[in-house]
Amino acid sequence: MANSLICSQTQSRVSSVLNRDVKQFGKKFMFDNNEETCWNSDQGECQWVLLDFPGSVQVSE
């Protein structure tokens, strides 16, 4: 299993949060390693996640 590219300095942005309820569905829940939580977006055709890494990374499958 590969190491995660996400670290404490990684910044993230998301297109939306379901019902603007960041306390229950906010972006912080994407990477909290808790299977009971998740980020959830509002409905719409364009949903996105933007990650800003503190350094160069190589992403692969």
C-alpha cells in the first residue's frame, strides 16, 4: 500500500457542501481516516476537489 500524499500542510477546496452543513459534511472529513464520516456535496453536474500540496508530488494509479 502506498503512502498518503495528504499531510497537515496540504490545503483543500471543494465545489460545495451538502446543505452548507460543514459541521456534518465538510471537506475536513475527506481525509480524517474515519469510516463513519465523509465529505458530501450538493447536487449538481460539476463537483470538484482541489488539493494544493506543499511540494511536488507524482500522482499515479
